[in-house]
Amino acid sequence: MALTGVLRPGYIQIRVLDMSEAIVHYRDRLGLTEVSTGSDGRVYLKGWDEFDRHSVILREADEAGMDVMGFKVLDDATLNELTAKLEAYNVVVDHVEAGEQPGVGRRVGFTIPSGHRMELFAQMEKSDDGPQVVNPNVWQSEPRGMAVTRFDHALLYGPAIDEVTDLFCDVLGFRVAERADLGGAHAVWLTCSNKAHDIAFVPNPDPGSFHHAAFYLENVNDVVHAGDVMAYHDIPIDVGPTRHGITRGHTIYFFDPCGNRNEVFAGGYTYYPDNPTREWTTEQLGKGIFYYERELNDAFLSVYT
Amino acid sequence: MALTGVLRPGYIQIRVLDMSEAIVHYRDRLGLTEVSTGSDGRVYLKGWDEFDRHSVILREADEAGMDVMGFKVLDDATLNELTAKLEAYNVVVDHVEAGEQPGVGRRVGFTIPSGHRMELFAQMEKSDDGPQVVNPNVWQSEPRGMAVTRFDHALLYGPAIDEVTDLFCDVLGFRVAERADLGGAHAVWLTCSNKAHDIAFVPNPDPGSFHHAAFYLENVNDVVHAGDVMAYHDIPIDVGPTRHGITRGHTIYFFDPCGNRNEVFAGGYTYYPDNPTREWTTEQLGKGIFYYERELNDAFLSVYT
Amino acid sequence: MALTGVLRPGYIQIRVLDMSEAIVHYRDRLGLTEVSTGSDGRVYLKGWDEFDRHSVILREADEAGMDVMGFKVLDDATLNELTAKLEAYNVVVDHVEAGEQPGVGRRVGFTIPSGHRMELFAQMEKSDDGPQVVNPNVWQSEPRGMAVTRFDHALLYGPAIDEVTDLFCDVLGFRVAERADLGGAHAVWLTCSNKAHDIAFVPNPDPGSFHHAAFYLENVNDVVHAGDVMAYHDIPIDVGPTRHGITRGHTIYFFDPCGNRNEVFAGGYTYYPDNPTREWTTEQLGKGIFYYERELNDAFLSVYT
Amino acid sequence: MALTGVLRPGYIQIRVLDMSEAIVHYRDRLGLTEVSTGSDGRVYLKGWDEFDRHSVILREADEAGMDVMGFKVLDDATLNELTAKLEAYNVVVDHVEAGEQPGVGRRVGFTIPSGHRMELFAQMEKSDDGPQVVNPNVWQSEPRGMAVTRFDHALLYGPAIDEVTDLFCDVLGFRVAERADLGGAHAVWLTCSNKAHDIAFVPNPDPGSFHHAAFYLENVNDVVHAGDVMAYHDIPIDVGPTRHGITRGHTIYFFDPCGNRNEVFAGGYTYYPDNPTREWTTEQLGKGIFYYERELNDAFLSVYT
């Protein structure tokens, strides 16, 4: 089997302070489809190019940030195998019953050393609003707003990133696509696929911190168009449009109405497991993060939720 | 492990009638790097975004066409496992010693029911001219000509495509990303990765026939630029620039100086093994192949080498 | 004064067989704004990047084709001067009163030797839906469908093109940007601006024939997107996406529901009056019209309304 | 006549501190063609899409900055008329003999109230390396480096901008495409063509100051590619890639080796003389200059040569 184990980031649950503002942002500005609202008030959304019923979950709360990121695995057998491997690695796992998220099968949860909750799952209902299967058009209905295709990855801040890296690589089969030397500690960009990253971690003393959730666009022209949408609607931009040296992706960082950082992202090279890990030295880190500016802005390092 | 088994198309060996013309075409027009010439006269080339030392091999011969397509597998253990699976499937395999291609380890070869020779290998030297590893720039030297990034896939014509499909899926772990009903027989687009296809087959009575080798470009603008290069140098275009309904890729089909069909290709969706197979009915096949024209041209079906 | 005389194509009146189908096509597919319906049933539309109240007029009729193309001139004094020059050139002019088209001032009409009616006008009301003037955003409301920015030019078929060329150049101040030798007769691309063409003529025995009306897009990516819109809605494409050698523009030719040919067009060089006329020889005309295909299709020459 | 009077910026003479460094920058990085070196050491260059023999002149000096900007006018009669109009406006003009710049006819020079020298000329030899005239390809030889097509415009800093504006509009036939209220004084973007600007002025107490020379690119993808060239060669970027609210152009500001600011620029709307002047209020000026960032950086206002 060529693609096995963990397939991809399947969902992210984001805390927002005002649900109605958040819906306008994620549905009308990013262009996600609003799928359903749960009895507990959580709102489920998806990108136009995703088969699964949802990939973004908004939960109203007193504090912004990320509740959990869930990875879809190949099948139930894989879910069992990875659960056993986590337990053998002395990771405490818990079990969430099927249906806790509508249309999603049983989930296995655990907290990683950086303080973030991760989940694995194997089953999710397919959406009626995903890509067409018989004689498919390029899209089922024309993308709107920033036209994001999918939830793509997250960048998380927290302690003990070396241990997190080991867990993701040794237990979950990820690889380190890129690594940046921060002077002792390392930031890492991890992949379980041909994508340049599926999740990334930057060392920070605050456990469980959320730097950004990234949404994929088809190309750099769509990144520029997304910037036009942001300017029109006065959405605050952190940085961009620019390019990352790391992953080579074209990018804009911006903020949702309650301060969670979002990214629109396009491009990035095709990664394979026989690729060497790309390494960034401390003095060139600025170029790694922002290829054109070649220096970090203060907000990149200090602002997170 | 998330990416295992067969990783990707690793090389293609193409027969050309005039080596010096072919070198001008593949090196100066497509923009591949000329790596070396073997003592037997075979010429080795690579794309600017490939780590391995070569991916295209030109062999001067009396007849155009494809000698062999080689797939890189994860490691030697995988090579042994897949060899055992092939033999268990009653496929006759042969063994090519390390070094038969410069810098390439041992290879396992076999003929598939469509009459094409395939090979598997696990080891190839890395190129000095590949992507940079420490503080990498977007490219090591600026891409030239059509600026192709890599050898991407091949489309082959031959008999017994259903059996070929079974072999690729059951033994080598590929999946059928898309399937077209040709009225009884099926054309298939097979993937071992997140790419929409790594190899494709169209039913045809001529065994071992070669429809095209495809080279990847970064985006649709580069496809248009490639068209400008073709027009400038009077390279015959078969079809395009256009888009495929199948894979959604942007494309131009054109010919090398001795009549082998090439493709430049950009885009295409991100495939996952839990995606349903996209199905094309006979009456919509034209739209599947050429999304804008919505009909096949005669040459697409009848011209191959 | 640097920009004087005739400024640009100001409007085109197109005959359609079924108004409600035509409105869906021009408003929802091309993305024009529907401005108003006149008491005589004519429907007025405009592009999102045009200041004037309308630029496209649809008139229901028994036969497809073009009624008239109107050019906006700098001011009333210019209108008087050009009228005098036309009369001095022995062109019979007629006068259309202000308000015959809503919001449009007096117009001066005449028939050119190819059999087409042309008009000049100096005044049109500004639209509320045009570009913003104070602290303008890139667009006032996000472009829809093919996102055409403006009516750009028309290509007309008819006899006596050399005389037409003289009239446009000697009287109206146009220049011949490009000229193609059709073996005796010439096709011409005429400009009154920095655009590579504002109107073009191809010799044909049928007087007053209409080859296409062209609508401008921002770039080649939008041309490709327009192709996606056409494929989704089963709009018949004549040729493209491709590029013209003449003007260098990126293009798709397609048809409205009653068979009038439309074009979406992007790019094209910046023309100046001190540029030499670009000349196309008969044997290279195919490359001039379709730069990649390098040959004319039958429909290009034989299908018009 | 539709395009008359002043046609376009014809050349800019830039002072550089080290000629050999400057040549590498303007020829190999921007991709201009090196045309010739004069007996006085001045070096002449041109863009690949310009017919005239040169458009950029480098002069080695002790101080960076701009010597002069020259505008090409329609013909000799126009040159005489404009000279008379300047004198009638009490502008002191001087006369430069034909041949002072190789291949350039007589020039009329004058100093504008902001302290900058301007020249008008009607004649320049055509280049052998310009666009092809018979059966032209898209380019005569493939563009290199940042692939700039032409010298496009300059932005100048100095006093008395209102008087400069009057001179350009009343005497030379320019129009104010956009105007920004800086709290009393106004910055202006002036055009003599369909371009959104051919020259721009920002109020500043230092007379004769040079903010930037801009070079045109074909589209936003080429702007991004230019950024890649800058990053690769460690060319310092001031701002971008970003977009201007003013003109809507896509842009990067960067510096030549001796500190002159350059811009690569693509897009921008099509201007006509009947367009209203777009107005920017003081509080929205940041968005006017940098549409995505929505604030000025310090360097934009304070760094000039």
C-alpha cells in the first residue's frame, strides 16, 4: 500500500468569541460551506474540494484558540494499530464515541507534550456538497469569497517540541520535511503525505497555543484575490501576500474576528519520504518564514491564541 | 507509516531516433538538466525540482516509444516485499544489477499484461543539482525553457487494461483515481500518492504502446509560457493549452522531434485513498479528456509510439 | 492633449433571438451588470470596471448579429469636428437625438463601406455601479461569472476593408496596429488608444457581418476560469483557451445562445502611434490568429452572424 | 487623432555609484538589454518590449538619484508646439542637440517647480532587439531575470507639486488619474495615455528628489517571480509583493546596489480622459499606497535619492 496510516488533517475545532461574526468570516469571507449546527451550538463547515462532511468546527467560548485537531487514518484497522502504538509509547488515550461530532465515527484522543489535544478517526460521512464523482466538473458550485479548497494544516506553539516530533514520527509515521534551528530548540514542519507539511510546531513556553489554521487555495492568483477580499472587508492582515522559504508556499496571514490567526496558502513542493530534511540555520530563519522580507515581524512570534 | 510502498515514477526510458535533436528538445526546450551520457550512449536528464540524479533516459533506436518506466519504492525491504508479492501473483520478474543505470541500485523488472516493461528500485544517488537542503532558495538555478519541474507520469496504450489495473492495485498498492467507460473496456488513472495520477492506461490492441510522458509545471501560467516556447521553436502541438476534466490538470500535448508525445501538466487535485473513484461515462469522455473542447481529437486516440 | 478624438468603443448593440436566454448569458455567465430595460424592450448592461452607465445593448430580433457599434469621443467639440470631417470625406451622417438610448447624449451615425453602422457620441451618464472614486477598492462589488471588466472591441466581416481602413485612419484618427495579407485583401486591427485593437475587420463578401464582440478580463488566469464557467454551463466554445499572435492576447471564442460569437480576452501589448504596423504574411496567418495551433479552424472563417 | 501630444516616458537617466554593479543589476537582474556605452561612459539599456533603442541611461556619479526623465512626443510638429506652449507658460527651456544621446533627435529641456529636469523629444532610432514586425513571436528572445518589459513611470518627490500638476495638465496635456490629500498638500498620479500613471509626484521639501523608477511586468505571476529573483540574489526589498490601491497595480519596491529605489509593476486599470479623478483621503492613504497592509512603512516616505 502506497498511502497508509495517517492520511491527513481531518478537522480542526476552533474557539470563537462571537459565533455569528465567526460564521460570516469563515463562510462568507473564506468561502467555506456551512454544513450544520449541532445541538450544543457548534457549527460545522467544509471546503468546496473536500469529500468529507466537515473539516472546520467552530465552538463559542470565552477565549479564542484551538480545542483539537483530528487526523483521518486509512481505516478502522489502522485506528486500532495506531491506538496500540500510542499506548505502547506510554501515551494516555481516551475514546470519543461515534456521533459526538455528527457523521463522524469513534475517535481516539490524546494530549501531546506541547499541550495540544490530537485525535484520530477513520470514518466520516461524505458530503453532498463535495467534488462530483460521475463526470465531475471542476467544482460542483462555483467557489465564493477567498475560495478556500480545504483545511490544510495548523501551526502550533508549545513546549517540548522535540518530544512532539518524536511522537509524530515514531508512532504516527510522519516525517520532518523542514527543521529550523532556533538556537537550541527546533521548529519542525511535519508531513504524512506528499504535502510539504500537514502540521508544524514552534517552541514556546505556553502550552497548547495556537498560531494559525491554514486553508488551501489553488494558486498564487487566488492568494492575491484573497488579499483583495480581505482589504475590501477590512479583515486585518498579519503578513502577506508573500512566500515562505519553508515549503515554498504563497501565503497571507490574517485574523478572524476574535483574533485567531488564519492562513491562505497555495503551492508548496511535493514531498516524498526519501527527501532529505531541509534545514534552516538561526540566522536565515527570517528568510525561511518570509522569503521576500527575509525577517520575522514581531507579531509572528508573539501573537497567538 | 503514512507514505509507504511505491513512492513515485522514478524514471522513464524513451527511444529517440536522433539523439542530438532529442537532447536539444528535452534539455533546452523542456528545460531538463543533462546529467551524463553512459558508455552505451544513453543520455540521462533530470528536472530542477528532483532530488534523484536522473528521471529521464534517452536511448537512440530505430523506432520511437518507451522502453521502460521505473517506480521508486520506499526502501530495500519494500523492494523485497513487492518482489515476493509479484511472484505470488504469478508475475515473472527479472533482476537488473545495480549500476546498469549509473547511480541506481538493483532493479526488479516485469512485463505487465498491456505489454509494457515496468521496474521497481529503491536506491538512486542524489543529484548535486537538485533542491537545496540548507537554507534552500526556491530553485538552485533559475529554471529554463518550459521550466519542467519533474517527470510526472505516463499514459500507456495496450490490451488487457483490467488485468493491468488489478496488478497495480492488488500487488503494488495503487488506487483507481478515475475510470472512463469506453463501452465495455475501461481507461484508468492510477495513483500511489496524493497526485491525481502516477500512471494511466487506455485500452488499445497494440501492446506496449506509448501515448505520452508528462512533465510537471508549477501552475497554469507556466503552461501558457510553455506554449510560447513551443510556438517560438515550432514544436508541433497536439492539443492545448487546455484542461483535463480527468485530474483537472492544465495541459499541453506536444511532440518531440521523433514523434513521441510529451505533456506539460500543472494542477490536478489532491488525491487520498478514501476518495471515491471518479467515473466517466462513454458519452462524456470527451469532456473528461479535454474539458473545454468537450470532444476528443482524432490524434489523441490514433497517434502513439 | 495626449488622449483626444475617439476614446474607445462605447457600446455595441447585439441582436438576440430570445431575450431571457440572452440575459442569463450576458449577465450571469459573462458577469455583466443588468442596468435597465427600455420601453422598446432593449436591455442595457455594463462591465464592472466601466464608469459609463452601459456598454452592451441587447435587442430581440429575428436574426442574430450586430446593429451598431458606438465610439465615445472626448467631448462635444470633438463630436462636431469629427462630424465635419466625415462630411468632408463624403460620408453620409445621420443624427440620433439624446435619450434614444437612456442616459446617452446625441449621436452621429454613418454606414461604413463594409456595411456596418457606426456611431459617435460624447456624453453618457455615469453608473452608480462603476469603479469607486473616493478611496476606491479594487472592485465595488465582487465580479461574478466570467468576471468581464468591459466591452473591449469587435471584429467585423465585410467587403471594402481597405476603404474602411482609410476612413478610420484618415478621418477618425485610428492607426493600423496589425495587418494580415489574405492574398490581395487585408485584414486589419485598428486602434485609437494604447490597446492593441479597438476594432478589427476581415474581408468577406457579406456586408455588415458580425464575427465577435470581445470582453476584457484581467489576466490569463481569468481566461482559464472563464473556460471553467463555459464548461460548467455547457456554453459552446469555438476555440481556446489559446493565444493570438496578433495582439498577443489570451482568448476564448464562444457563442451566446443564439449564435453570436463572443470573446473573452486578456493581455495584449501596449500600442503607441510610433509603433510600426505589424505585418502577417498569408502563410503565417494561422499563427497570427491562433498562436499555439498555428492554423485556422473552419469555423473562424465561415461562421458569423 | 486619438493619441497625440506626449506619448509616454521615453527614457530616464539614473545616477549610480558603481557602474559595473549597476549593469549587473539592471541587465542581469531586471533583464534589460545592454545596448551601448557612450564615449562619456553612460550606459544605455532597454526593455524587451520596447521598439526604441534605449529607455534607461545609467551615469556614474558621486550621488545616486535621477538626472532627467524624457518624454517622447508624437512628432516634430508636436515638439515645436509644446515648446511654444511651455514658453508661453513662462517655462525656461533649453535645447539639446540631436546625438547627445546616441540615436536620439533634438531634445527640449526644462526644470519643473519640484526641481526635476524634464525633456521632450520626438525622434529615436528603433532597436534591432525590439518586438518583431513581420509575423512576430511573443518575444524576439526569451525574457531573462525579472523579465521587465519596459521603463514604465517614475515617482518623484519635491516641493510645489500643485504647480507641477498644473504645468503637466495645462501645458503637456496630462490628466490627474488619482490624487491623495496629504493634509493640505496633494500627491498626484498623472497620465498622458491609457495607463493609470506615467509620472507621479509626492510633496517633499527636498527639490529634485527621486523616489523610484518603475518597470512593467506582464502580470502578477511575473511580480512574484521577480520577488524570487530578488530573494535569490539578496536584492533588498522595500515593500511587497503587494498591491497599490492607487492604480490597482501589483508591485514590489526594491533597491539597486547604490540605493536608488526600483519598482516592478503589473496591472493597473485602463484610464480614459473622461474618468473622474480618484481621490484618497488622508486617513485612507495607507490603503491607497499599500492596499493589503493599509499603512505606510517609514521607508516609503523617508527614503529617496
